[in-house]
Amino acid sequence: MKKLLLIICIMFSITLNAQSEFYFGPKIGYKSTDYYLNRLNMHYHNKGNLTLGAYGRILFNNNINIQSELMYNYSTITRMGCVQPGTILKVRNHSFALPIYFGYQFINRDNFNMRANMGPVVNFNFDKCVEYMGREPDHSSNVEVSAMQVWNYNFANLGAAFNIGADIYRFTVDLSYSLGLTNVFPNGVLLDNLHHSTNKLNTFTFTVGYRFGK
């Protein structure tokens, strides 16, 4: 993970020196999340959540572009089958997403541009809160504590992101989809039947932003 981030920073720095145009600005939007459980081919789907942050984009040779973002996300898993049938967990998670998109701007006009990009995305999880049956888990109950401990997020997980975007005057619109490549939870998700499953984080994001710069 550290080597990947170092390579991304070096490539970003080299490209910055060759830039012809640079844009940056705030973004806000909608993010939908799926946790994919490969053992049973199941998805746990989150309700749509707010995402907000900032981006920077370098455009050179009129068409080649690199776009980096730092987006804050707040997500809630409202229902999970867990240790006992019929029980409900609510898991609230705070995280940052850091995608680096490399792509091509195939329409380049004064007041309208379109681009297609792809690249890696790293999700950093820094806080969570777990509720068991609508309340904080009782640490004297082994069942409730085990249910809570299952959702110990890895600090970082990696994905592959695909993006298509458009610029209309000073406004920018982006649609992106990220496929999870590494597990979100270190020990796999614990299902009702006590089986563990590897788990991936897949996300769909729609954002609207404003462009500053040339």
C-alpha cells in the first residue's frame, strides 16, 4: 500500500511539471455502497449517503488528464443478519476516499468538456459506531460483543475506480464506480450460519462540483 501511494505521488509530481492547465474546486454528491460477500454471492446494500470534498485536475496536451480527489464519506449499514437470527445491527462509519484517475478528455470545447478515466482508489476508515438492536452492545454479553467485533474495519482498503465526467461552463459533474480489491473487514463477515466470507467494498458515486483555474 505504501509503495502504491509513493508511485502515485511521484507520477502526480512529474505530470504537474508538464501541465498546461490546472483546475481545482469543491465537490458534493451522493454515494451508494455495496458490501459483496463472495461465499454466498450476496450483497449488503447501504442507503444513499452524502459525500463531500475537493478535487484537483491536470490537463496537458489538450486531452490527457489526471484527477485526484479527497472525499469524506459517512455511511450507515442499517440491517445485518448477525450471530442470532432476527437481530439487527446498525454500523455507522466515517471514512475518506482518495481516488487517482488517469484518462482522456475526448470532447474539449470552450464551455463543454467530457472525459473518461480510471485508476486506483484507497478508502481510509477512521471511526465507527455499532448499535445492537437499537442500542450500544452490552459488553457483558458474549454474543453482542462478538457481533460488534466482527465489524472492525481495516484502516485502508484498495479498489479500482472507473469515472466519466463532464464540465459545463464552471460546473463539473462526475459519475464513478469502484470495484473493491481488498477485504474491508480483516476476518471476513460473520453470517447467520456462522460462516465467514471474504468481503469487498463496491461503490457508486455521483458528484457535482465547481471549477477554479484556467
